[in-house]
Amino acid sequence: MAVRACWKGSYEQALKTLVKRKAAGKPVKPAEREEKPDNVISLMDALRQSLKGKASAKPSPHSSARRATKRPVKRAHRSAARARKAG
């Protein structure tokens, strides 16, 4: 609550100063806004960076070994009912 009171007091003080300057006919400059860092990233740039990393990487010895020991695919069996039906 103390932070809010401090902020409220500084805001009121700045507002009173602004009103007094306007009432006296002095020029009033708008407060300059702080530039906030831009957190938006380009997804295309991020994708390109990730692809660059993958292309330059050497294939691991485990991946080639896995391909060599891959089991053959089993063929689908025909059902027994089909063999009995042919007759």
C-alpha cells in the first residue's frame, strides 16, 4: 500500500505542477515515453537459425547403427475365414 501512496503522491505533484505551468501561460512539453525493449522475435529467423544448426551437425554414430539393424516389416496375414470360404 505504501508504494501506491508514494506513486499517487508523485502523480498528484506532477499534475499540480502541470496545471500551474498551463495557468501561467508557459509552454508544456509532453513527457517523453520510455522505450521498452522489443520482445517480439521473428519466427522465420528463428527457424532459419535452427535449420543452420541441424545442417552443420554431424550425424551421430548411433543413428546409422539403428538403420542397419532395423527389422524387416511383417506381412499382413489373411484371416482363416477367407481360406474356408473359398469353396
